[in-house]
Amino acid sequence: MSWFKRSTAGIRTATANKKEAPDGMWDKCPNCKKPLLNIEQIENKYVCQYCDYHIRIGSAAYFSILFDDNQFTELFPNLTAGDPLNFVDSKPYHERLVESQKKTGLKDALRSGHGKLNGQDIVIACMDFNFIGGSMGSVVGEKIARSIDYCLEHKLPFMLISKSGGARMMEAAFSLMQMAKTSAKLALLSKAQLPYICLLTDPTTGGVTASYAMLGDINIAEPGALIGFAGPRVIKETIKKDLPKGFQTSEFVLEHGFLDFIVDRRQLKDKVSTFLKLVK
């Protein structure tokens, strides 16, 4: 005789009455794989509450973290890329642009805005990796250049958040020219003694690292971010040697003198605010 019996007349819920969790309510940490409630991610600045992994986010999330009450005026929002080379790889470049715009709701891989950070006026430009790998094309360079001009006109500090796979190959030399153009504009910002803050996030590579991402009055990074010019695989194949543990992480780059400090995203706003007060 068994102690327990499953009743065949138990409570059963009809399929039509079953409730499903709404889409987008839960996510999973890419590092520790634990489930994360979306609202808790927002409250924790998109940092995993279990392992402190900094989840990749875009310009909308960074602006909500940095601008007071998420209030800002977007600058030059309607700039879009052309296709001067009529470039075609697996598909025409102009089709790739249209697909990325529909998928992300963005015009290109960088947005710029003017608002207040702890009551202090600032212009923040932020790259979006979801738009063709955050690649640096003509629009990215032009938006940065125009944002710097805006800072010069209104005497404002400038912050740039980098997240990129490098130059946009579909624009060839037009893309590479943005390295020189943005660097020259930043020289004017320095001459005017206006602060420039670089935040390097995961990943920051290629021509972006070789130009505006490393030219800040302070260069800071998030924990564990991949920062470098060529990728680790390419370097390893070139030098025919194993690379050091943690190679090209922000911690490795800090140790070798290319960063001023690493900042937890939950402390980012206060750290930037403190720096702006110190350089006034």
C-alpha cells in the first residue's frame, strides 16, 4: 500500500487560461548565466547582481544613467550615411544600412545629446554596437566633429562613450579619414581648455582605439572591457606566441598605463561629476 496517490481528478488549468511571463521581463547574465529580472537590471545600472558583470548596453541606457532624469536634447539626430562607393559584399551597403536602421531604431552607430549631469551641463556622445558593430563611418565622425563644435560654441565639457569593432570597411578611406578629423577637432577642444572624458566599454577596438577613444583628458573604462587595436587572434598569429592572461582587458590596459582608472557603472555618474567639478 502506497502512502501517497496522485489524484486523477486533480486541478487542471485549461490551456486557454494559462499565463505566460511577458516578453522582456527576464534576461540572463552572459557571464554567470543566472536569470535577471529586467526591472532589477535597470535599477542596478545593467550590472549583474550576482557576479558584477557589466552587461553591454546602448546609448539609450547610458543616457538614462548619466543625464539627470533622462532629460536631454539630442544633437544632429537626422544625419544618415550615404553609399559613396556603391559597396557590395554579401549584400549592398545601402540595404545593410536600411536593415540596421529598422532593427535598432537608430540612424547610425552614434548618438549625441546635451543635458545635465548632477546639475552640470555636458554633451555626451555614445556609440551603439548593435548598429553594424558600432563601426566608425562618416556619420559617426561627423557627429563627433559637430558635437565638439557645439561644445566650443557653448563652452561645454564633452564625454564620449566608445563601443566599436573599428572602422566601417564599407566606406573604406572615408571611414579612416574620421580618425584624423575627430583628432583635429579634439585638439581645438583642448586648446579651448574644455574637458574631454573618454569612457571605453566592451569592446573598443580598431581605428576608434587608435584615435578619439584614447585622447581624453581622462581615459576611463568599465571592468572587463575588451580594449585594443587588432584582435587577440590576429596578434597571436602574427607574433607566434601565446598572449598573457587577461590580455586586452581593461585591467591589463590599466596596468600598462593606457587608462587612468576603471569605474563601476553604478558609480560612473558620480565619478564624472567629481572630475568636472575638479577641472572647473
